Amino acid sequence: MSEEDPRIDVSVVIPLFNEEESLVELATWIDGVMKANSFIYEAIFVDDGSKDSSWDVITNMARTNTSIRGIRFRRNSGKSAALHVGFREAQGRVVITMDADLQDSPDEIPELYQMIVSQEYDLVSGWKKKRKDPISKTIPTKLFNWATRVISGIKLHDFNCGLKAYRKDVVKSIEVYGEMHRYIPVIAKRHGYSIIGEKAVVHYPRKYGYTKFGIERFINGFLDLMSIVFVTRYEKKPMHFFGLFGTIMFAIGFVMTVYLGVEKYYYLQVGEKKALIADNPLFYIALAVMIIGTQMFLAGFLGELISRKSSDRNSYDIRESVNLEEVVST
């Protein structure tokens, strides 16, 4: 695992899959921006199991430019995995992520860098205010971003923009897995990095190749959002969720059952013939609700047992400390 190199101002992490046509142009563009702003930088290209000659292009560039580093996966593991490995290896003071398809502009890097360093943001997310994508992609994206804003409480217009900037300790503290790269702001906030900004960025039309993402990413994205929100709120207190709803459901079913029993007893007392309780559909509804409530309560109980045995059950993100030895000794 790489540590921060104080000589490096910016680490640019670029995940890619089958982008051989754009890599040289992108690397040249990044290099020009960095030299114009006197930045010492590294560009980390993470080849996510490309089937074309992307890796050959990266190795050739690295031979002529020592600021370029390359990592190659044996197989396609997804953008989140590529970002995770890139974050692990990044050494710069500020970490910038961007896509390799030339739709993200390296010209945005200096201002993103200043927002992190001078304005002290933890994370700055790009906002593709004027998207150069077909309507079949822009409309689902708007709905996705709206839902994410409502559920997460983070007021960003474009969660899925690949162009983002981070303070170094943010990327070293978070873990990106599965397809959670869309929710890095949510993950960062969960770890206490709540100073999150946004910058409108230029979005260019794709110059080479074709998009590697289909409509299924929106379905998967929504499911991932539900997952990350639940984990964020109830990871270390699952009983607060399952136990609460389980108890409520059991109580509702129990009240319904008592009502049926009291009703049956009343009709027996007045001598009026009444159908069997088991013939009443409400009885089966009450029974099902009680069973589901019991199962949810048990799920919360088991979740608590698992949480208590977790190795990170008492791990917390400490921002800073003062006189730590004196505090410990007392």
C-alpha cells in the first residue's frame, strides 16, 4: 500500500476498459495541464481487463513519461475495483478521478485542486450540467440523481460523474466495492467527510468507441443505493431496524388475533352462532403478520450477534486529537 509522497501534488486515477484509441491523447492532455500549472503529478491508469491493446499503450507511455503508472487486472472486475486499487496506490496530496473516454476534461483539474486545498473541501464532485449524451441516457440519469439526493440527503446534481477530486485521507479511509463507485459521496459522508462540494464541468461527446454501460446500471444502481443507505444507518445497530419493524408487525398481528378471539367469545356468550375463526381470512392475515414480525425480530437479533463479533465493531474515523498521551493516561 502506497503512502503519501509529499512531492506529488496530484494523483490522477483513471479506470479504463477497452479505450486504446483515447489513452495517448488523454495522457498528453493531462501532462500539458500539469506542466502549465507547475504541478508534480502521477497518472495511474487502471486497466480493468481490457481485451484490446490498452495495456500496450499504457506500458509504452510509461517508458517515456515517468509520471505515468499502470495497473492491469487479469479480468474485468468493474469500475469500483479499479478505483479501489487506484486509491490504494495514489500518493498525491489531492486525488482526481476521471474516465478515459475523453468526455471528462483535464482542464478542470487546477480548479478542482484549489477547491480541495484552498477551500478545504473533503470531496468535490463534477456536475455535467450540459450533457453530451443521448436522451435515452440523460433522462434515466436525472431520475437516478433525484432519487439519490432524496434518499441520501446529499445535494449533488450528478453523483455518477467520473470527474471528482478528493483529499488524500478521504480515499485512504473509504472502501469502494461492488458497483458502489456511484455512491462515493455517500460512503465518504458515512466516514465523516461531510464537506462535499460540486463544480459544473465541461462534458464532451464520446470521441472514440462506445459506452461500456447499459440500461441495467440504473437498476443495479438503485439496488446499490438501498444497500448503502441501509448499511450507513444500521450497520452497527441492525436491531434498531429489524427489531422495530418486527415488533410493530408482531403487535399488529397479535391485536388482530385478540380481536378475533374476543369477537368469537362474545358471540358464544350471547348464544349467536358464528363461523369458525379459521374460516375468517383475517385470521390468516394476522398469523402471517405475526410470523413475519417474529422473523424480522430474529433477523435483527442475529444481526446484533454478528455485529458484536465484527472486527471493526469499535472502529471509528478519528479526525484529529490533541494531548493524546495525557488523555489516555487519565
